[in-house]
Amino acid sequence: MMCGRQRFATVVVTAAIGIAVVFVPSHEGRNLVAYLDPIGIPTICEGWTRGVQLGDVATDAQCDDLTQRGLLEADAVFQRWVPESVRANMPASAYAMFLSFIYNVGPGGHGVKDGFVWLKSGRHSSMLLQLQAGNIVDACQQLPAWVTAGGRKLRGLERRRAEEMRICLSDLS
């Protein structure tokens, strides 16, 4: 049997994924035919890259499934690295924007790429450290720093991060 706090957390996660599943496609764009993203990675649907090859074609239903899967994977990363006490005090809107961010950049990896958890240098991201310390507002304010891909500042990422930050902060007091 679920206690009240667990039930509340489940409701927040469900609401956050519901927000993110609408937000992500509007900022990623949907492409049913694989293309090269701005840094040359084969991509399909709403920014899905794993296992994608140029020439691949997807249906709308497959894209919906990949987006849902990507957001659930983002949530698993978020739940693993952000303390439950912090997540429990986070509005669904802020939670959703962190899921959108993780969906877009991934967890990162030492020597591989910068991401939500790991920077290429092997250190943790400032955003993660702020969340682990319970500083949700400060973590939201980190979003605009993540506007480059392949070393180039992208206008689409600038717009997306500004909107993520606006929504992230919207229900925080």
C-alpha cells in the first residue's frame, strides 16, 4: 500500500511527464525521416538518436513511444541523482523542465560529453549540484547556460532553455 507521500510523488511525476510530453515535441520538432542534427548525429522523431541511421522512417505512433520512453529514461536519471526530499518539494512544472532538459542533453559522461549528471571533465554539473543541495531556483537558473551543441551556440537551444527556465521558475515561490 502506498503512503500519502509516495502517492503525492507519483502524482507529481505523472503530471511532470504529462507536461514534458507536450513540451518536448514543440521544441524538438517531429521528423518521421531520419536526418542529421546540427552536429551531424542521425536523428528521428523528437530528437531520438540511439540506433538511428539515415534512411530510417518512423510512424507517429513510433515517435510517440520513443518520446515517452525518452522521458521515462530521463525520469530514472532524475530520480537516481536528485534526492527524494528535493523532488517531493518540486512543482510538476519544474520537474517537467528538468525532464525536458535531460531528454535533450542526456546524463553526460566523463570524457564523452557534458550532461545533466556528468560533465566531460568528470565533474558533476552545477545544475545537479544545486538540486542535490535543494536549491531548485538556482538549478532552474542554470538552464540558459546550456545553449551550445558541437561548440556552437544555437538559437533554437537559446529559445528552448529560456522557455524551460520560465516554466521551471513559474510555480516556485
